[in-house]
Amino acid sequence: MSFRTEDEMSSRFLEALVPKIERLGAWYLREIDSGIGIPDYLLVITSGRAISYIVGVELKLRNWRRGLLQAFRYRNFTNEAYVVIDRDHIEPALANRQHFLRAGIGLASFDEGGVFEIHVVASPGKPFSKLLAERITVRVSEALSDFDWDPEMTSYEFVRTNSRRRSLIGFREYLAKDALSTFEAIKV
Amino acid sequence: MRWNIDSFQSDQVGDGLIISPLNCKAERVEALPVGIRRCSIFDPQFYLPKSQKGKLATYPFFPATRCEGLATSDLEKIMEHCAEECVRFQVDSDFEYVVIPTRYLDALPSNYLQQLDEQIVNPFLEAVRAVGSDKPVLLTVIAKAIQVTDSDQRDALLNWITGKDDIDGVYLILENARLTKQIKDADFLAGALKIIHALKLNDLRVVVGYNSTEGILYSIAGPDAVAMGCFENLRAFSSRRFDTTRIHSRSPQPRLYSPKLLQWIEYAYIEALRERYSGWESLFGESPYTSLMFRPDFAWNSRRPELYRHYFFVFSDQVRTLADPLSERQRQVEAMVDEALGFFDTIQQAGIYPDEDSDGSHLPPWIGAMENYNRHLKELGL
């Protein structure tokens, strides 16, 4: 059965994935205003008292193209970005997977039963924009300070740390149990 | 205003300025160098006569200044004086034209043209005669979307304009309320071309105000001038600009004009272009401002003058290259559109996916509008 609203999808997404995200030692932040868009979620990995990696996530019931355009904007301030689509409506997105591959944006599906599958693995990289990455770092740091997290750096440092590769693999392992095999199968 | 004057004087951009009383005090207008005033147009901006926004109150002939607590029913009573002072101001200031203002109406009551005649146009034509100026007279006309697209309404508007013997031309404002930054309605664009063409056939001068990049498309119908605005609210007419009750809205995202793409590209895509698109800088043309803006640490902000001075510089260059005769100009614009669509294709191939306000989705409607306009010319036997 399909999700009726994005809110419903979002709540279920949290229930299913928060435990995995927390086991990874990552933070998740909901609807942080980046100045050029509001991702449904930012998954944030911290290394000591620095932000070391950010993934942007956009949930969509069915409109893959709108999701792709939004997620592409998030790459200005994230290391990777994903569009997650209701599994019942994933087919049109899969038929257009070349656009996700070309843009380096990840594509995943999610259903009511909590099954999460990555179909296209996002291409990781430095955020496109230093200005916007610095801005999101400040906002993320402010948001994390609510959890008594005391940031050491509030600049662009998160794109330069050495933990990036480890964090990336961690995300794939934790978010989807078959993500690595999907990754290998499509030979990105 | 200062940027526009600087661009006009230092960068030799454009052929003149449109002076906006909303933004410029009367005394400052009077202090402008005569060389600027002589080639510029003063837009009296009576769009919302009750407005007290900005610097409008510094003009004694502005209706709300002339009559405190102005009611619509007062307009006819005070307009004779307003018109005479306004015409005298334009003549004494030595502007290129005498501009007859207009009122903005949300809806179009069946007698609205008669209302405009009685409340504004006739008093101004009387004032022009009384002042005895030999300056050419432009009538401000706001064409609403329905008057642009519907042939009967368009004809009614054109009949009204061309029935006025005492005007020399029109300051034409084509209102297109939309949610997108660019006009994407081929019927509207075609209708706009037909209006401009019809006015030119009637030997009227046509100055098209409040344009974005579609000013280039409009040029194929042969207007005498297309105005280019700097901020977004000057590139598309909206009465909200004059409305004091308007709630303050968030500043728009900064954008940079690309002459090769015929589009304003949001800054959020500039760094992606830098990273993924070889030769990205050439998309934006050359201006004295690009080297500063293309520095990675440039602090993008929609109020930075460099964005608009760059636009004035490269857009003005683009307009100056437009060919004569008009048939050749149309071929040139078609080629510009084809080239821009080709660039957008290569941008997507490079893995860059701009949204609908930075992509090329406004350009196919330009092609549709030109095809529609050509059919119209053929029907007229031209």
C-alpha cells in the first residue's frame, strides 16, 4: 500500500531508519533551512567535535524529477544527496535512472513495511559551494548544540576530514543491508 | 538608481533611463544631468494613485500627495491640476517624451477604457495642449494577460489606443502574473508580438517596459525600445511594487544573467557549473564584473550591484547586435534560442540539473510564439 502523504512517509522513515542511523553514531536533522532549500533530512556524521560528512535526503511520494532537482541543489552543501521515493511509485524513477547517475544523486525506495533499498548510489564529493557549505555548517552546529554537542569547527572543515570514506561506507552498510551489493551490481 | 546611472554613464549601457518616482525624489530627478534627462523617460507611476509608497510623496502632482485621503471619486476632480503639473515637470526637466500615466485595475470592468479616458487620459491630453509642448507624447498602457492572448480583447485595446490622434507612441506594459521567473506561455508571447507589430503598423512609437530576457524576443516585432530592469520586480510588472499594504517578502535568490543561455542562472548552480562544465565562464559573457563574481569567495547576495551591472553590460551588448531588417533579426533570435537550448542540453549531459527557474524551459515557448507570429503575419499578407 502506498503512503498517503509525505508526512506519513517521513514518520515511517524515521521509525525504520533512526535506530540504524543512531547505531552508526550519526545525527539526523529534520528540515534545516539551507537558504536554497529545506531537505527533509540531513544525516550528519561528526568526528570528535567537527562535522565530517553530510548527506541530504529528499522524500517524495512519486515525483522523481522534482526530487532530483531538489536533491541536486542540496549538493551545494552536502557530500551526497538522495531522493527516496515511495516503493509503489519507484518504477518511473528507475526508468530514468540515467539522470540520477549523471547528476551523481542517489535514488532509493522505501515502503510501509520499512524496506529501504538503494537503487542508485550517490556519487560522494565535496559540496559544490563553499559559501553554502559554511552556512549549513553553522545551522547544523546550532541544531546539534540543542543535543549538547559542542562544535569545535563551524566552517567548511567537514569536507576535508579523513573520515569521509569510512563514513560513506558506514552509511551504505547501515541504511540498507543490501546497499553494497546494489552498489556492486550497477558498477558505479 | 545609482547603479543604472553608473552603468549608463560609465559602461555606456543602453540608450537612456526610465526614471521611477517611487525610487527617486523629485529634487534628485531635477538634479540629474540634462544629458541624461534628454534621452530618458519619466514614468509618472500613477498605477495606484492612492499609494504613498517610497518617494512618490515628493512629487506634488502625484494624486495622493495632491489630495490627502484620496478617494477614487476624487480623481476626476484633481486630475486637471495633477496632469498640468506632471506634464510641466516632464517638459521643464527636458525628458525625451511626455508620458501620460495610467491606473492599474485588478479587474477589467466593461467601461474601464472610458474610465481611463475620463480619469487620466483626457486631462493629460488637455494638459499637453495647455502647456504647449512639442515633445512626443507616450501613452502608458498596461495590457493584462487576457488582453494579450484573446484576439477580441486585444483588438479592443488596440482600437482604443490607435483612436487617439494626439499621441505619438505607447509605453507598453505587458502584465503576466506567474509563479515562474520567466514567461513560459507561447500564446502570451505571440500576443505581445502582435500588439507591438500592430502599434508599429499604426506609426506609433513603442517602448516596452518591465522586461526580462523576453525583451529580445519582442525585438523581432520592431519596438523602438525595450526596457531592462535590474531587480526581479523591475523585470516583470506587478502593482504590488506600489502597494504599501504589501507584506514584506523574502529576498530573491541571487542570479546571474547568461547571454548564451538567455536565462538568469541562480547562484546555487554556479559552483556546479565550475566543477562539472568545461568553459562554464564563457556562458556568462564578458563584463568588467565577472572576475570579481567568479572568485570562489564571492558573497552572493541579490542586492550586490555586480549582478545587475553585469546584466546591463552583457544584455545591452546582446541587444546591440540584433540585426535589421526584422526578418533577419528573427532568424538571428531563432539561432540564439537554438544555441541556448544546445547549451542546456550539454549542461545536463555534464550532470547539472537546474530547476525550472534556471533551465531552458522558457525557450520552447519562444519558438512557439515566433511560429504563431509568423502565421499571423502571413494572414495579414506581410
